[in-house]
Amino acid sequence: MKKILLTGCNGQLGRAIQKEYGDTVEFLRTDFIDAEGITRLDISDIDQVMNFARAEKPDAIINCAAFTNVDGCETNEDAAFKANAIGPRNLAIASRETGAKLIHVSTDYVFEGNGTRPYVESDTPNPVSAYGRTKLAGEQFVRDFADRYFILRTAWLYGDGKNFVKTMLGAAQSRDEVSVVCDQKGSPTSAVELAKMIHFLEPTENYGIFHATCEGDTNWAEFTEEIYRKAGLSTKVNHLTSEEYAAMNPAAANRPKYSILENRMLKLTTDKFMMADWHDALDYYLQNMPE
């Protein structure tokens, strides 16, 4: 049976991947914390990573571990760099030594977000936040040290865990209205759909950088309105500009105003898989949302 080392196994994407694969593979489940059935693995520690990889000899490594607190990255960029750059570097080195394929999850934040058309994989990154800088460094380390790799840039991810959809549904339970940014555009992406794409690509030799978001785009305020509409809620959504939000949250990191990613490489290299439209993915999530 194929053996897959899964980092960040307890996160939204890690959980979705395990459900997607089911019992068709043996997962080496790792995370930064101890828990039953999970191996504690600090991916920023090269010795830990190499010792584990040499002992287990995985066929593939799927890296879902990351420092994703965007504002926290601004105040602790060294910690973010260890998780988002050094960690992927170590996994890339381990993948090369053991012959494992490496699937690494990256982000729309590698772009500055002032575009006028969807970003494609060949566009030049130019991050404007510590989170984006550290994730871009991680991409580069993967390209430098791994022989066989897939880098998947995703955006606006939600799944089984703390996420924007759950936050907005929770807010509606105690408020008649909420205020949400309306001038940041992107593609809400279900962890279920991203897990499907990972499962599709992993057995192939179609290596390289891929954008991996649900089809279609919106802004955060309209996304919230659609969540409430589908959930049958009447909570009012007030539209805020990014500047108004920053004035209310002065410690907030810069966020890309335009982070629509085009899944160009997926569309040009295969006709066997396509990410779902974000409306359809949201329907499925709301109908099957974990407690």
C-alpha cells in the first residue's frame, strides 16, 4: 500500500485529504502538536524530518503545515519563515533522498494583488506581506531541493476547522448586521475541492506549479451575503473598503486586493479534472458542514 507522509494532518486541508483518500493509502499523520494517532513532527527541524523520512520511507509527502496567521506573520516573521520556508526546504531535501514525490501547498499572497486579470502560474510573484514573503521563499526552496514536486497555490480556503464561513455564520447568531471588506477579490476555495485536486495530481508525473482555486470569483462582502442567502439568514452585510478595515484594525497586514488565480496549468495539461465552481462547492460545504 502506498505510504504518504502528511504534515499538518489536523488542519482543514489535512482532514479533507484524509477523507478524500480514505483507506486507499497508509497515512503517516504528523502535526506540530501531540495527539492520539499523530506523530509530533517539527518540520523546521532538519534532523527530525530526515530521521522520520529515512525510517518511514514514504512514497509521497503532502505538506499542509504552515504559519497561516497573516497578521501574526508581520510581528513574528522569523517564526513564519521557519514554518513556511525552512519547513518546506527540509521536506524537499527529505523527498529527494527518499525518492518521494512532494506536494506543497502555497498561496495567492505570493502576488502583490494589484492586477487587472487573473494571475497565472508564470506571472512574477511580488508579495507585500510577511506571510507572502515566507510562503514564496518556501516555494523557491521546494524548486531548489526537490526532484519531483507539485506546488499548489490556493486562496480563501475553508473546510473542517476555523474558517471564514463558520466565523460569518457564528456572527449571524448574535448580530443583526456585520461589516465585511468589499474591495478584495478572490475565489473562495473548499478544502474538499483542493483535496480532490491533490489526489488527482499526486499519482501523475505532471510536476510543477499549479494554481488551485474553485472556479469563479467574488469579494468578501458578497461571499458573506451568499453564505447567508444559502443558509436562509437575513443578517445585513455592510460593505467596508480595505482602508476602512485597516483604520479599525491598525495592526493588520497588507492583503492583496486582487488575488484571483487562473488554474491555467491544470486546464492546459489535462482534461480529466476541473475544480468546482465556488457556488457549488459552498453548497456542498453547507450541506455537509462538520459540527
